[in-house]
Amino acid sequence: MGWIVSAALVPFDAIAQNMVYHSPNDDGFNPGFALNLPIGPSESLYLYLDAGANGSQNGTACSDGDGRELCGYQVVADALGGAFFVDFIPESNVVHSLTSSQLNANGLFGLNPALGPVRIGELKVGSSGPGSEVMIMGGEAVLAALQIEPIPQSIVANTPVPEPGVGAGLLIGVTVLIGAHRVQRRRAPRH
């Protein structure tokens, strides 16, 4: 609930552009949905940050530019529910700290600002059961004029919890079949 409120406070264009996501083919493409995280010891998440693709027309990026070049960033990801972090393989410009429940990653581009999707690294995640989530808790992107914009909270991967209606539906179906079998047995002639 808290992430919905915080996302509502961030301008829409910042949310659309400062997204951290998992790119299933490790090609920078944002599928627009969270990975269905299987239950098991290790799944690779290829994390990318996209701040936008509009380059500076005036000024110099990472000084006084007017574009969306990425000069640096700070990202925090948490493992929630039954999720846990196993390992992180960062890009060469990333420093990080990793525990089984949290990743902090900082990237700096210095004199070579980046446009479009930027690879953060490969995060190896395990899941012990339904309700597990890998959530970007937020962070900040430093853009062309050294302005700082928030990175919104988002779910990168989760292990769905079965709907209560599915279990209830199965129980009702089995009960109906058992009842029908009993009725059929009572009506059948005995020898």
C-alpha cells in the first residue's frame, strides 16, 4: 500500500522513465510485467534502469545538459516473503552491497553518460514458496543537469499466491463428484 502512495507522489513521466526492471533475454527490453519467480534455489534476474532516451540538445550532459542522459544512480532492492538473494554480478561501473534480503547498487558514468536502458547487473534470487517478491524499494537517478529524480517502487519478480477461489472450486468439484457417485450407487440394482 505504501508504494502506491509514494508512486502517486512522483510525476508520471519520472515513473515511466526511471524504471528498474528485469529483462528476461538480458537485452534491455522491458516486458512491462514482473517475472513469475519459480520456487527453487536460484533464478537469474537481469536488472536494467531506463531513464529515457532523449539526449541533450543544449549544454553538456552531466553538467548543464537538458536531456535524459544518466550520469549516476542508486538503487535498493529487497527480497520479501520467501525470496532470498544468492549472488549479484554487477556491471564494471557498479559498486554494491548484498545481503540475503537486500541489494544496494550505485552506478556512476563519469564522462560517458548513458542513454536508454542501462544494465545494472545479474541478481541471482531464490524462492522458498508462494508470496515471495523481489521489489525495487526506490532509489535515485542523476540526470544531465545533475538533477536528481526518484526511482519508483516496483515489483520485479514474484511467486504468486494461489487464489482462494481455486482451492474452494476444487473442493466443491470433488464434493459434487463424490455426491453424484453415491447417488448413482444407491440407484443401481443390487444382485
